[in-house]
Amino acid sequence: MKIYIGKICRWQPSEETKIPKLEFVNPMFKRRLSQLTRMTIQVIHDVLEQDNSYSSLKIEFSSFYGEIKRQFSINKSIACDGEVSPADFSLSVFNAPVAAASIALGLKAGYSAAFSSDRNFKDLLKSASASVLCGEEEKIIFVYTDEEIPEEYKSLGEKNIPLALSFVISSVPFSASTEIELDSLDNSIESFLEKYDR
């Protein structure tokens, strides 16, 4: 199974900048957004900035951990207080980042959200590529985002690379695209980044 990818955009936190500034988003809207959601909005915005016609493409969102910081905070609230804020809950669901991006950027084409077990990046790409490979969509925007996991998870041996990655996927070549043989990919995102995001 071959796909073509292009317009790769990446945002990664640094010591100086933990979250994107999102100067193009309404300040009241962005004030409660998590690191994960802010990074998601940033990379989708960056893809659209390269070619505004991509605003009509559907988005395939994926993450290994999702809103893990919010979920952990909610779990602590339930354990300690026996209750949870409805607002906190609504911002913790798995598709919250891509939903917020759709609102912030005025996108109306729709989106899907996918989770892969065992940190299998190849499975995420295969899932995202299904609609272009079967001819349902000509192109889609693929987004992978993971935020920094809480220290409590790190102490259990969990680890991740906090970053947001976005690119266009097509079943046919397009401007400055790269061909990928899906079945020959390694399962790790690290391998994908080393080979295709240089």
C-alpha cells in the first residue's frame, strides 16, 4: 500500500517555549486549552498556511496518550473529592484537540480521531490513509500529537516524545510529496521522524 505525504509541519516544546502562542486564535478561546490542544491547532494552522485550499480537507487526528494530563487531574479529583467539573471533563475527551482546532480555525470538512495501542505509529498511518486509499477522499490532513506525560507516569516507566506533527496524505503524487510504502514502515514514530521529517 503506497501513499504520498507532503507539507510536513512539526511543533515541539523546548525549555524556552512549552506551548505555542497561537497569536491567530481568540485569547478568550485559547486560555483554557491544554498543551496538546495548542500544539494540534498550531500544526494544522501551519499546514493550511502553506495552501489555504487544504481547509476543505478532512482531518485524521491521532495520539498515543490523548489529554493525559487532564485525565490524570480528573482521576485525582474523583479519588479525592468524589466529583469532577463538567468543563474539565468536556476538555479531556480524546477528540477535544481536533474539535478545538476546527472551531479555532473555522474548519467545516469534518474529522476523525484514532488511538493505537502499543504506541504503533504505522497502524495510525494505515488507519488515517484508509479513506484516500479506497478513493473516498482525494487528500486528508493527518495530525499526530502527544503532550508531555505527567511525572507520575514517568515514574512507572512510561515515556514519550512531546510533539505535534501534521501533513497531507494522498493516494497520488502531489507537489513536493514523498512516496511511502506503508507495509515497510517501522512501528515507531521515532523511526518515521528520522526518515521523513528532516
